[in-house]
Amino acid sequence: MPTQLQQNILQELGIDQMPMERQEEMLTAMTEILLKRLTSRVLGELSEAKRQEFEAVCAAREEEKVTKFFSENVPRYEEIIQEEIAKFKQDMKSTVDTLLAA
């Protein structure tokens, strides 16, 4: 079952009309892309020493520790998340609109 944010994105992009299996595939792909974009942006905010510290945190493979690390070490972390989500939704909307127009 999609989260509220995921459901919102599905609706905005018109993906919520697709079969549930396809929606789940799309959500998985979009989540991976968004996480990569967000991680790249956030890492750009860190010093080299903090990036090395981040690598150690990532090695534990615990999402809560990664989130805590970013919250504590990246100024405006929550704001950056919202900015990246908004950019991603706009990029996806443009892509979907282009595909539907073809």
C-alpha cells in the first residue's frame, strides 16, 4: 500500500489509473531515482570528513541511522528533501506528459 506521499505522486502523474502491479513497479523505480538524487545532493553538502563518516554509517545498512546522520549533519535537510521531491515530481510530470502526447 503506497504511503500518502507516494499516492500523491501517483495521482499527480496520472499513474494511479494503471493496474496496481504497474503502479508498484513505477513506485519502486521512482523511489530509487529519488533516493539517488537526494543522496547525491545531500553528499554535496558534506565535508570530506563527514562523507567518510557517512560511508561508515551506510555500511551498517540501517535506514534510521542514515536518516539520523543526515538530520544531524546536513543543514536544511528537511527542506532539501522537499525541494528534491518537488523537482522530481516536476521532472516526472514533464516526462509523463511527453509520453502521453506521443
